[in-house]
Amino acid sequence: MHPANKRKKNPSWHLVGAQLSHFRRRARLTQPQLAERVCVHVDTIASIEQGRRPLQPDFAHQLDELLNTGGALAVGVEQMPERERYPVFAQDFIDYEALALTLLSYENHVVPGLLQTEEYARAVFSCLYPPLNKEQLDESVSARFDRQKLFQRTPWPPMMSFLLEESVLRRPIGGRAVMREQILRLRQCAELPFLGLQIMPIEREIHAGLAGPFVLLETPDHDQLAYLEVHYASFLADDPDEVSVYQQKYGMLRSQALSVQDSMGLLDELLGVT
């Protein structure tokens, strides 16, 4: 087991990116010229060529036609393993998440991906910069909902605990209607027998999680892992001493947050339920 490398390139997408670079140069186009012809930001072309951003199927067909590749890019994307749908920096964590026995999550800016509604997830991905095109946005939302199949895992999903800042619930990402549906989803999830949801109140003066969000999980082999992610970089820790620090943080955060029952009460208050 190895910690994830920061911003590591995925070999499969790096190969597709190298092919795009080759075909672009053969067509005697610069990255800015190609970006202008296909109406995307030049950073998008650069990210794909460097293997940092997946090439979406519809975009691959568009590039194949423009660059006269004979369909090579579309074929490469079509043959991409399912695992590669996720961002390179998160793939190791996604694999462990699907098999986890327990999962503990602290989040301070957005609702955790496993608990997001479709419209809220779409709004979150719409905030990314450089911006995603429609195909990339649709694929990102689809991949996120594939992760939520964890809730239907048999015989049981993992035991889950989510700690969420109250400020996340008061930030109307996607608009107030989208946020209300998201809060309703959280209230429904809070009733699940394998899931605990606690909210950290805004007025709390002492806070153990000021350094940012993180996830703890237990593998089927009972290994303990800690996962941290920021922008386009991540770190997956398996050293017992490191993981222990995050476990201590999580325990303290639990004691500082509202109880499960009081958290449900706050959600009801935000929904206008008496």
C-alpha cells in the first residue's frame, strides 16, 4: 500500500494526451490555435495533453474530426478502464472507499460527495476553474453518483460518520431551491441506521478542524487510512502514527459538534419543520 502521489499523472490518460499532442503538432497547430477552433480554454488542451484531465468521448470525436485522426482519440477514450473516469489524484481513495468497512468524513466547504444531490453536485462542479464544458460536467456528475452506489452495497454499506460545518448549510450553492433539496437529502440520510451526521455550529469557539477537511477509512484488511485533498492534489496516508493524529482530531471534532439528535433538529429548523 502506498500513499498517493501529489498531482501524479495517470499513465492511461498521459498516453491519450500524448496522442493528442502528436496529432495537433502534425496539423501544425499550437495549443492556443486548437483551443480557439474547438471553443475551449487553452488550459483545457494543455491539461489533457499532460494527462491531468480526462478526454471526454464527445470532445474526442470532435478533435478526431478536426485533426483528421481516423478516430484514434475516440477509440483510446472508449477503451479506457472504468477506474480512470475519476481524477487522477483521487483514484486510489475511490478504490478504497468502495470497499471500506468504516468511513469518517469531515468537510468544511461543501456537502460531502457521497451525500450530494444531483443538482447540488452539478452546481459544485460548475464552480471549478478552469471551467468544465458540458460533456465534462455531465461525466463528473455521473462519476459522483456511481460512488453513491456504496449506499446499496450488500450485505451492508460501511458504517459512516459525517461531520459538516453549519456554514456549508447556509451557503446557497446552486441557489436556495437547490440548497433546500440538499438539506432535505441530508435530513433523510441522517435517519439511516448505518450513518451518523453531526453539524459543527458556527458559534463554536474551539475547533479541532481548522486545518481543513479529511476522510478516515478502514479497509477490509482492517488497515486504517487518512485521505486529504486540496485543489488538484491529494495525500493518502497509511502510516499508523500519521493516521492516529487524524483519528484524534476526528474524535475531538465529534465532541465539539452538535449531537446527532441536535443536528437533525438544526436541519429541521433550516427546512422550516416544527
